[in-house]
Amino acid sequence: MHQHEHPRTHAPEHDGGQEFWDGRYSESTRIWSGKPNALLVREAEGLAPGRALDLGCGEGADAVWLARKGWRVTGIDISEVALGRAAEHAAEAGVGDRISFEHHDLGESFPAGAFELVSACFLHSPGDMPRARILRTAAAAVAPGGVLLVGGHGGAAPGTQDPHPELHFPTPQEVLADLELPEGDWEVLVCAEHARVGAEAARPGPGYDNVLKVRRLR
């Protein structure tokens, strides 16, 4: 799962599991742009590098960008096909020694460890992926002082056609509420909608994405 220029959403008859995503990635030699998500670049640019966890790393563009910025990255995806491409991308970029790629169905398993950055950019999928529960687990993996960054597609505006009516795209306020963060333990840094820019602005649907960025205080 991952990426930015095209919504990672498909017909509701698919269950969104590994077979679906391996098939999706096998449709072509590359399905994403190879560039990092703009919201990750914007929100992580000024963070001091440490350990980063990239949930739904896809073909590895975000993980490679983070590694180039000095992070030690663990990239997670449900698709073995995507993980193979991500490892190739990392090796070609000269940062393969800074990234560890792991195969997980995040609804069933989650990587061990604590991280200064946990990034979940466009972690959407058809089927019954328990996104809210996964994000709560992601928050628990953030080290004190670290950041959880959640980026998602914006829903269609009232009265406009929704290109993915089978999926609910929560607002950043809904994501924050679903995280059930203990009061006093977290600081909300960003909870907002951002207009898409560049090639991302041409994606189907509304012209904005949702961003939630929270820092763990203790």
C-alpha cells in the first residue's frame, strides 16, 4: 500500500489483502512516481533524524527520501512485489544500508520497536482494513519526543461526485479522535486540510488532502 499521485483505492469487491495488492503492483513495472509524498517532505523536513517507520511504504519513495535525510528507516508493506521494488529503489539510491523492509499485514501484525517518526501517508485500502486500530498501534510505537504523521485523501465535497464512494476518508479531526490519545501525553502540531499542488492536484476527487501531525510528550 502507498503513495501519492493516484488514490490507492479500488472496487469494493476486492478484499484489500496481499493477493489484491501484489496483483495491483504486478499490473505494471511501476505504479507510483518514485517521488516522496509532498506532505511528508513538508512535515518532516525540519525534524531531527532518528528512527523512522514508514507504514504502507509501497515502492519505497518516502523511505528513500527519509534515508537520504539521515533517518534509519523501517519500511512496511503488505505486498511482497512492492517491497522488492522498494529494496531495488533503495539500493539504486545508495541508501539500502539505511532501510530495512518488512512484510506485514498491519491488521494482523506490526513491527517491533520505538521510532522518532511514524509515517502513515495515504494508508487506505479496500476491504475491511482496521485503519483506526492500526493508527492507534502506530501511535504506541512513537518514542517520547517523536512524531506521528498521518496523511489521507480528502473526502468529496457535499454535492460533488465521490470517485470512491465505497470508502470513508476521515477528516483530520476524526483521525485525531479515533487515536484516543491520553490527555497531556501528546501535542497536536498540525490538524488541517492542505490543497494539493503540482502533479498531485490532477488526482481525481477533491483538491485537498488531510494531515494530522502529533508529537508524543512522554
